[in-house]
Amino acid sequence: MRRFLEPGRLRRAAPLLATAVLLGACSSQAGGGSNSAAVQLSPASGTTSSTPTWSTSTACKTGFQGSAVFREVHRDGTTTNSISSAVLGTNAPFHGTLQASIARIQAAGGIANGATQKLVIICFSGPSLTGTSNQDMGLFITYSSDGSSYTTSATAPAGS
């Protein structure tokens, strides 16, 4: 731990630490089924420097309508970071704004340029992300080969 706190190391780690704090790092099972057509970014494609809004076209499933959060899935397929604030009132379609740019979300997940990342809505049975959770909705975001733009899809691209 002492070596990590050396001035040069800390300076190099600061951007990563800031991104983790900004996105509210946490871990969750990112697998499981989800309603991929039920969540969208707006705009559905654009520059990675942008911070789109997001919305769902459906409510969280019965039993999981206490609250919800939008999360990005890391390259490892299981670790996630929250990319939205907690949302209450998930018994009807809901929406929000991302907490970071698409480029920061890509970096936080360790996703390479040209690759695809999964974004998921996790619904909770209780308020403020408490109780039992369920991955309810998701979408896929594909980054351009130079990392300057993105496109979204309800299904994973072939080969990803």
C-alpha cells in the first residue's frame, strides 16, 4: 500500500480513481436474462464525448418496483458501475441522465475501441437500491475503432 501512495503512482492513478468514485463502483452479477428492447439511449448513436439521456419503455417487473439503477458491465462480464442515480417510481416507464460521458463509461469498464459493452437496468424490490435485485433490461453499446463514436443495439452484434 505504501508504494501506491508514492507521488508519481498516485498522480497516475488519480484519473482512474476519480472515474470509479464518479460512477459509484460496485459489483453485481451482470449475467441473466433481460428485456433488451426496453431501454434506450438518446441519441442512440453519437460521439463518445457526449452524455446522453436514457429511458425505459416499460416498468420494472412486479416485485422489483422499489427502485432501479442503470449500470455498465466491465470487460470481465460481472463487475459493474452505476452510471445513473437511483430511480424511484419504477412501476411505470422511467428515465434519467447518465452520470458520465460515454467515453468515461467505456474507460471505467475497460472496454477497447471497436468492442461492445453491455449496459443494464437493475431493479430492486426496495427503495434506494435495497432488497432483492433483478437485471430487468439491457442494451449493447459498440464503440468505433478510433473510440470517437458509439452506436447502440438491443442485441449483441455477431461475434461479440
